[in-house]
Amino acid sequence: MRQLSALLLGATLVTAQSAPGVDANRLPSRYVERATVRWASDAEGGAPFVFADPADPSREVGFEVDLAAAMADDLGVRFERVQTPWENLVQALDRGDCDVAINGLEPTPERRRIARFTRPYYVFMQQLVVREDSAIRALDDCSGLRVGCLGQSVSHTELLRRGGVEPVVYTESARSFLEVENGRNAAVLCDLPIAVAQLKLFPRLRAAGEPFGRDYYAIAVRLDERDLQLALDASVARLWHNGSLERIYRKWSMHNEAQGEIGALSQSGGEHGQVGDAPITDKESRTGSELGLLLAAAAKTIGISCGAFAIAVALGLALALARQFGPRPVRWLVICYVEAFRGTPVLVQLLFLYYGLGQWEALQMPAWLAGVIGLGLNYAAYESEVYRGAISAIPRGQTEAASALGLSGAETLRFVVLPQALRLSLPASTNDFVALFKDSAVVMVISVVELGKQYQMLASATGRFVPLGLLTCALYLAMSVPLAWLARRLERSLDGDKA
Amino acid sequence: MIEVRGFMKAYAGRTLFAGFDSTFERGKSTVITGKSGSGKSTLLRILNRLERQDEGTLRIGDLEIPANLPHAEWRRRAHALRRRVGMVFQGYHLFPHLDVLQNVTLAPVRAFGVDPRIAEQRGLELLSAVGMDGARDRRPARLSGGESQRVAIARALATEPEALLLDEPTSALDPRSTEDVVRVIEGLRAKGLTLVIVTHHQELARRLGDRVVEVGAVGDSGSLHRL
């Protein structure tokens, strides 16, 4: 409620009064001169906000695309969209990458530290969505189950607040719904507009229980641009009064009684709001729990990296041997494998493995396992080339000496060539292992919260990019430095005399 | 006894030797000499099946290896032959990832199935015989050239071959190391091991050989002359 009253204060009344010398109804002159306002949003977030038109994917559509267009008309400037990851919208604003952020943003205390918010342009509630055949009727039935949500959203906060469920974080609504449809997650909690839009695409899912809670979408502007906030407040009020907002809500099946609040806000009077300066309430230090979260995520990074590298070494060695000694068709298959996995982004491979193959029930696996296998298959291609190079580097005299001693080809390989080749490949292999530790962050695209993702989430939520970034880097170094040290020790022990 | 009949080998469009016959008798030491590029090392490599002759037949005891065998059969017989003939290389080719004793015991244990303890015992005896018993735990990288070659000889003897082939065993060594290695070879000769030694050193040839064969590949016809 504190949030609401702050908003009411801040959002009120923009139409009549204005600060001396400033016409609150008009855009600040710097924008008028430029005739452009750059608005940030994330098209990956999906319907109904901003998304690619399924009929013509080169065109962006959505309720906020329409809102921006209406404001552009109202203010007489062009609104130019800037694609920005949703988690980083207010940071992008703060850095000056854009002028406003319009993308289903709730004015949370964390965000209000970094940005100033206009009056709300939409009132939304939370909706739980489950499979048609599910027995779940409300969030209370989800105890101990996996429930999807968008990272750093009201839904995410709600799941964390309630406890008892296992929140699974996504950057994109469609994926969180897909995961309920294919049975990986029990439910997804999301903003009502998202539920309405996505349920049209997922006919096997249904809403569970009534919508609950009450929160607001508002436009974020930079802290020091109060004049811009006032101009946008006035514009939202005009759009409400002339019926434009309602038309937009109806077009996207978003209209409901709750929206009356928007109108009520624009009727009231009073001082200009100080939304951007609203008191920051959650000042208590959270470093302790942040470190705990980062450590847990680092453990996941270690697990995924070690598992993936074990696959990479075993498969890479098999591939190298097949390429070196196999019959011609096998050699060609290996070459195809190596080129295919080396020549395509690991990100695409992971999405394909997890979401693509996951459409068949037999090929479904937990996200962490898909991460381990995907990274393992990818790195196997690199390792196989490292081992192949090392095997070719063993002088012919070594194999001749072994043959002359009566060792068979297989014995020569096992006792003479491979031990030397593995020693030769150790520096390059260590290099790859260290690289894998860092690259493992890419598994965040399949909803695994490892160290990189945890940092992103914590930093975006708190705005503490620098201290948390240093802590995260320290954790990555704490993994890679001992690894390099161990590898050097292993090299020395392989080289050295026993005496 | 190793018998060679009608050997011919061409290399890079050049005939190294043709119509070559020779018998390497049991318990005798044969030295093969000749100028660089005359084909003497190639002949030795053919004797150990590291290369194939183009024509002719190699026989050791009851094992016969003619030219033009199908590949699989050639490999089978070559493998059988190598178990009866040891080889020492000019460049030693010790296994750098194994210590001295492991170099000696690798083939007996891994290829011949000898009990590791017995192989180790025998390996130490061989190292002692070549004067290297104090170096059992050292890696080849820490050995001098002469030491390496003496370990290589012990390694070749560990499989108890009927004959030992030595390819320029001293050419990479300084005079003192050469003397150490030559003494070891003299010891083997005294014990009655069949030896075939390739060297371009005339003095070494006289000192080590019961018989000296000079390979003189000159011009296109290139033939192997016997002295």
C-alpha cells in the first residue's frame, strides 16, 4: 500500500498546476528540439507488451507499442524503440542508452533508487496458470513444486515472499508457459495481461484460481528529469480522458474494472508528486544473503562445468582417435561433428537441446542436465582437436620403437602414444577448462540460475553492479586460479623424476 | 638364423639395392657399412619389418615373409617376427613419460604378459649388465646420450630376442660414451647373441663384426656389394 500511496501522490495531477516557468503539459524543450524520445523495452518479453507480429515478424506490435504511438501523437514527437534486456531497463535508462522505459515495469523500491516513475498507465494482478489436467487450484497447492516466473518481476518477489515453492526464473514468458505445458514445471505465476495473451497460444493450459494482488505499470525516466516525468504524466492523463487508453486495453483484451483506478488518479488534485524521490524503505544490509545466493550459484557453476568437461574429455578423446585411426566414413562423420559444434553458437545448441528436443517427452531432461550435456558436446569438439594435434605431435620414432619391441597397435596407442599426447595436450586442455567455467554462464538461457545469472539478477534488483560484480569475479577467480595451479602441478609431476 | 633372398628396394625413384642375398648366422655378428644414403639403414629396417621390401623373401627360422603379402597377413607375420628380433635405434627413442626401469619392462609386461615382478627383476639385471642399474628411477630426459643408448639396448634385450639389430648405435655419441656402448655390444657378442650392426665407422666395423658387408649403392643400378 505504501507503494500505492506514493504513486497516488506522485502521479496526481499533472494537468492543472505546473512549476513556475515550466509548462508541465509540454515536453521539455530538449526533446522537442530532437523531436524524438527513445523508449526502451524488451521484445523478448513477449505478448502482450512488445513482441514480433506473428503474421509479419519484421513488425513489432503490442500494447506498449500502441501506448508509445499514442503518446507520440499526443506529444508531437517520434517515439523510437530501443531493444534492451528487461532485467536491465532502468540501468540502461540511468546510463543514457534511452530516455524512458515502457515495458511492464513496476515501480519497486529497488527501481526507484535508480529511476523516477510516472503515474501508472495500467493496473494489473497476478494470475496462476497450470496444465488443463492439473489438480492445482491456487498457489497454496504448489508447495514443494516448481513454479515458473519472470526474473525480478512482481511474481518472482511474490514466490520468494511466500516460500514453500521452488521458483524457476525465466527471461521470457513463452518459455515459462512451455515448461508448464511439457510438465517440467507445475505452474507459472505471471501478470494477468501475460496470462491472457499466452493462454491463447497454449490451449492445454488454464488459469488456476482468481487473479490476486494489485500492482501498477508505470513509465521510468531518469531521476533528474522531473520535467519529463511531468510531461508524460500529463500525456497519460490525456490519453485516459480521451479514451485512447481504454481502446488500447480493449484491443489487447486487457480491459477490466480495475483500470478505473487509472481514471480516479487523473481526477484527483494536489502537489506534484515526488515519486522518484520516494523514501527508500529496504535499507537493511543484504550482503550476507547475497553472498549465500552467489555461493550456491557458484556451486552450480562448478557442478555444471565439471560434468560438462568430463563429457568433453571422454568424447573428445574418442572423436580424436576415430578421426586419426578410424575408417574413412567414420573420419568424415567426426569432421562433420567437429565443424557443426564448433561452427554454431553454443547458445543456439543449448536452446535446441533443451526446448527443441524437449518437445518429445523421451528427450526431456532437467535444465541443468541439458546444460551439462550441451556444453559437454560443444567442448568435446574443441577437445578432440586438441587431442588430435597432440597425437600427431608424437614423433614417429616412438611408435616405431614400440612396434620394434613387439607392442601391437592398440598397445602402442595405450601405453606409448596416449600418455605422451595427454601430457602435451594438458596446457591447451586446462585453458579450455578455465574457459568452460566462464562460458557455463550461457546456460542461463535455459533457465539455470548459475553464478553469472545470479549476479545479473541480484545486481539488477539492487543496482549494486560494482560490489556484487567484484564479488562475482572473485568467485570465478576462486575457481579458475586453483584449477590452473593444479594443472601446473600435474604437468610437473608428469615431467619429473620420481627420484 | 636370418636369411635374405633376392631383396630389392626402391626409394623415391631410386633403387637402393637389387638381387641382394645374405645369411646372418646364429651367434655371429655382421656389420653392414656404406656411405650415407646407400640403403644400409633401410635394409636393417626391413629386417625388423618397419619397412617392406619390394621384392624378395625374408626368413627367420620357420617364419617366412615374402614381398607382396596381403596387408593383414603381412602385419601378422611382422608382429611375430618383431617378437624374435630386437632393434636399437640411432636416436634411442626411449619413452620419455616412463622412467628407465619402466622403459625396460614395458614390452615384457604389456606385450608378452610377463609377471611384473619377474620383468622388474630381469630388467634390473639387464640394466646392471649395461651399467645403468643406478638409474632405474630416472626419466630419459635426464640421461646422457651414451646412457640413453645403453638403456635402449637393455630395453631391446628385455624381450629376449633371438637377434639384435643396431642402427648406427654410436653415431650420436662422444668418444667416451661410444666406448661404453661398444663395450656393452662386445659383451653381447661374447655371449653369442646374433647381431646385425649398421655403422659407417670402419674401425667399429672391424672391432665388432665377424663379417662386414658393404652397401654401395651408386648410380641407377645401385647394388649391394659383398666383401
